[in-house]
Amino acid sequence: MSVASFLKERLVRWQNWLVAFALLAAVLAGCRLWPHQPLRERLPSSTAFYDDSGHLLRLTLASDQQYRLWVPLKSISPQFVEGVLLHEDRWFRWHPGFNPWGLARGAWVTYVRHRHPQGGSTITMQLARLLWQLDTRTPLGKLRQIARALQLELFYSKRDLLEAYLNDAPYGGNVQGVGAASLAYFGKPAGALTLPEALTLAVIPQEPSRPLQSNGVLINPALAQARNRLYAQWLRKHPRDASLKPLFALPLTLRPLARLPFEAPHAVDQLLAAQRTSGDVLSPIVTTTIDLGLQHALERQVANYVQRNAPRGIKNAAALLIDTRDMGIKAMVGSASYFDAGIEGQVNGTDAKRSPGSTLKPFIYALGFDQGVLHPQTVLRDVPSSFGPYTPENFDGHFLGPITATQALIRSRNIPAVWVASQLHQPSLYDFLREAGVSRMASEQHYGLALVLGGGEVTMQELGDLYAMLANRGMLQPLRLRADDPQVAGTRLLSDAASFMVMDMLRQNPRPDAAFGSERTQLPVAWKTGTSWAFHDAWTAGSFGPYVLVVWVGNFDGTANPAFVGVEAAAPLFFQIVDALRAERPHMHEPIRHMPANLKRVEICLASGDLPSQWCPQRGRTWFIPGKSPIRVGNVYRPLVMDDASGLPACPPYAGRHTHVEVFEFWPSDLAHVFAQAGIPRRKPPQNPACRDAGRPDGDPPQITSPLRASTYAMRLHQDQPTPIAFSATADADAHALYWFVDDAYVGQGTPGNSLFWQPRNAGSYRVRVVDDHGRSDERTLAVTLVQ
């Protein structure tokens, strides 16, 4: 053969080999690139629920009743990974899925020497057996296992196979995978294992049926010996770890599966139920907003309270704690005892519909503030009243007569609350609750005004969301139970000012226990109670520091109990929780919230709730919203010029006569009737039929000097801050204060000779009125136009 022919033949051979290699590479690449199911999806996963600080709440069973928690390879302890490879498959990174030497050795030991069976399986082969549930005890089964291992090696990388095996290997009982095993036995993630713990877990899959000691805590000697043999091999590669020998001499404890954490059960159940309803697949790791320390604090207080009050028939209670800063649910106690079937303890009381009693009253007053119906010191009528066919009664069956809005709220008077609700237009309480997301409500006609007193139903979570809205100055935001739930900006349902005023009123509500130390008052509590009709439910809801707390006492089967009164049954538990949290977290403080920009403070006459005249004997202060709150000058207290001789109002003129001035209360007829019904005596002002204007004091009404009569003020179209308009008036010498109103909206107080400045918001026609502290007044119209 010539040299040319030889070279040509060799070239052809090399070309054939290159083509064969290229075809093989193409097949391998095609297998890898061909779409196939990820290994992590071949077996169902458990879910590990954590609190907001990383404490395990619960490890659920996968759908096949195994504890199996997928952990990425990068999150697994490198010592554990190396220990597994050293113990089970040193040639894993180089063999094609099976090791002929290992198979031959296993066959020799098993079938020739008849010793303890050895399969000679690689990690890939073991993974194949787990995924396809293969019976590998026969030669045919072993061949199927090898075939499946080759299939896995074709379609997946070595990294994928190792990751899948570590997450699917058996670790005793129904524990599979290092993620579940590490959590179950050592209470820590797979990336935090110590070397003794890592090597212990590494040897378990070879004999996962090894039992624990009889005490269920210490590993048995056989497992310890296997681990120590692996440690001896480890030292050949890592001699520096010889310093850890004392640790291997110590007894190692494994937590029994029966002692796996089962914390915040109702919160975890709610997340699982939401997942089932939505059909979404939960990720293996779910971090909740629960704070396990706060959860335990509420659980202790609820359990202790129910135990102490069992003689009163109190068997069950629920509590919910919300952080208003991020709307996270920090603690959820759905019942007094989750495992008590006698009280249906697995029912989540925080998600059950119940009549809220009077806990909705704060929102009635807030809506009234926003709609200009009243202000905190408006005098209301607590008397027998009918509102069409509806005739409400107070809880105690009594009536207090005239009462301020603040006292009516904190003393939970029904008649004033229903009156305020009857004055609302848009939104009504029904519209407000619908917009706030209260679910499963009937029609508005179904409830009528009874909705004010708890005629509808809400859940504790819905009520807590409403009170968090009050604390957050009228912004409604959804509750969050998962840490990855987004924090949304929310929807404004109440004004900043109205929410502030209601919270200020609720903070004036005294605690039910009369004697408590001053240290308990450092952090104010804004709270309200509620009692449902016929004593089915007792409530207390409120805010302190950054939290909103809702407490419910009752029975899940709806059984009534006269002890289920909000202030007597729920309020004591509410304040026990508040005090416990204060003691455990002494540095708790309220979030910084700025004063509402459009809220003002004004002096009033306490008897009428109006601006005081100079004759008002008792004065106070109230919040009001300029241009919205109904503020007027009070004329209840008026002076009369009395004739010394007759004791009747003197007839004018008074010059040269013996007279004196005396102040009387001039109540409207409806309020005078209220006083009479309440049994509060009021001296009627005397009358003198002999003359007209008898007893009327001399004095001239104020006269407006600015704005000018029939004047028009121009406001520039593109001017950000229009020039304010000066209000001024002359007044009689006996007048000391002037009150200014625009279209009956109070805008401020001035003094004679000084100006008060008012800035119009829009062009239009306005009615300007001034009233002095004697009730005398003057008014005129004012036109404001826009110019370029």
C-alpha cells in the first residue's frame, strides 16, 4: 500500500470518528435542550411556614404524606454535600450514571458471599429508584434502575441530579430530603448544619430505618458509629477538622417528629385554605407577618383569661393583633385552644362573621364629622326617640338627656348614634362598610338604622382593618399575612381630620378597671366595646402604640350568655393583653403622625357646644374642621335687665330706674323638654307682658366695614396663592369678641378694630356674617371673580 493510500485511509477513519463524535454530541445536546419536566416538580413538596424573624411555625406534609422540602443546592451546607459524596458515591461527577465496579462488588457480596445485601447503586441510580418507585432487589429491577439512571444522566446535569437526590433521599420515617430532615431533626435550615449534624444526616439514607433511642431523642449507637466512620474518612481530606473530635464524642440529639413546631395554627390554616381556594401552588418557604413572641403573649393571655373566668361560663375567646405601620397581622389567636373539640377550637374565630354590637359607632361619628353633622362637643339628645318605625333603646334602658358627642361615643349611647346615622347622606354607614370591603352584606333596606347597633355582621379581621384605618388617619389598606404581600397605598375612606377627632374621643374612654398605675397611662389606648343583641358576642377593639387589637368573647355555636357584655367580658382581656405587651416591650411607642393640616381648635361653651358669649359660665375647647363643622355663636346664656322692685324684666328705657343685670338660660323648646325628661331642673327666664323687649340690654350690633358692601374682588386665574380678603367690623363697647362666618361656616375669631384675613378657594358669591359675643350680628354678600 502506498503512503498516499495509507494517509487517505487514516483521514477517512478520523473523519468517521469526528462525525460519530459530532452525532453523539448532538444527541446529548438535544437531550439536554429538549423540553422536559424539572426534577423538583416530579415529587410534591411540603411548605415551611416561618414567622417574620425566621422561626419555624409549621412544616406541612406534602400531598403524598411525606415531609419533603426542596432546597436549592447553593443553600445546602457544603460539608453535608461533600459528606454525602464521600459516603455514597465518590465517583459521582465522572461516571455515566452507574459504576461497574460498584455493581460488581455489590453482586459479589450479595450473591456469592451471601452477606448483607449491597446494591452498588450510584447517587443517580438511587434517584431513579426514588422517582420511578423501582423494585431493585432482583437483577431485572437493577437493570431497569441502570436504564433509568442513564436516562437521567442524558437529560439532566450532574448538579441537577445531585440537587434532586439531596432533596428526595429518605431520612427516616416519612422524612425525605435534607431540607425537611434538617428542619425536623435539628430545627435549622440545611445551610446551617454543623459538621457532626451534617455527617449524621449524610449516613442516614443508606439505612433510613435505623430507629432512635427509646427516649426518642438520642441517636442510637449504630447511627453514631456510621457517622464516626464517615468522620474518619473526612479527616483524611480535612485533617484540620481533627479539632472537632470533642464534638463527635458528645451525645447528639434529634428532635422527634412529634415535636415539630405547630405555631400560630389558625394563621397557617388560613394561608393553606387561601391556597386551596385560589389553586395556586405555595412556594416551599413562606414567611408570614406573624411575630412568634407576640403570638405566644396573646395565646397565654387568652388561655389564662378563659381558665380564670370559666365559672362565669366563658369558655372561648379570640384575639387579633395588627401592626398599623405595615398592616401585617402580628398575632392571630382564633380560639382559646386549637385542639379543644369541645369549643370547636380549630374554627378560626377571627375569620367568622359575628354581630359587632357597638364597635361600629366610631365610624358613624367620623362620617358625621366629614359631612358637617357635628363636632366632638356637639350636644346631642339621649331621650326616647323614634326614627320612623325604628325605636332604639339604650343598653341599660335609661336615658341621660343632653350629652356631648364625645361622651355619647365613649359611654356607647344608642339613641345619639342612631340620630347621627339618620343625618348622614353620602356615604351612609352601609355604603361606607361596602366600600371598606365588608363581605356578604344584605341590602341596605334589610338593615335600616339597626346597622348602627350591630344589626349586620363582620369578621374580626374586617373590624381590625377598620380600626387600623382610623389609626392610619382614614386610609384603608388590606391586611397582610404573608411577608411578600405588597404594601399598597390604600384608599381614603375618611378625612385625616375626622379620623384624628374620633381617635381623640376614644382615647378619653376610661379603662374598666378603676385602679391602675400611672405607668399604664404612658401609652394612650383608644378603644371601644360592643355587645351583640341577646348577649351572643362581647367585643373590644382599639389601638395602642403601633398596634390595633381586637378581642372577642363568645361561643362558636352561638350560645348566649348574660356574661357576654363587651365592657365586662372582652375589655378586661383586651387590657390584660395591652398590659402584657407593654411589660414585654417597654420601649413601645406610637408611630409619629403629624397633626391634620385642616384641623383647628376653638373655644366653646360647654353647655351648648357653641361658640361662647361673654355670659357663658363654663368653657372648654373642641376640634373642628373649618368650613365643615357646624359651629355657631351660642345664645343660651343671655342677660336680662331686671327691675329691683318687681323682680321682673324691666321695661325700657332703663335710665333713672333701679335695675340689675341677671343671666338666664334660654334653651330651645326641644332641649328644654329634654331636660325635663331627664329630671334636670332648669329655671325658666321670666317674662313681663307689660311691655315689649322687656329686659333686653342696650347695645348696638356690630357693623361690617370690610369687605365693602356690593363689592367685587378679583382673583387671578393662574395665581397659586390668591390675595386674602380682610374682614373687619366695628362693635359696641360691651363686645369683646367677633366671630366670622362665610356661608354659615365658621372661619375664625377676631376682635373689634382688628382684621381677620380669609382666602377664597373659588370664584362665586359668598355670604359674610359677623356675630359678637352678645349674639348681635351683621351680614353682607361678597362676590369673587376670576381674571386673567
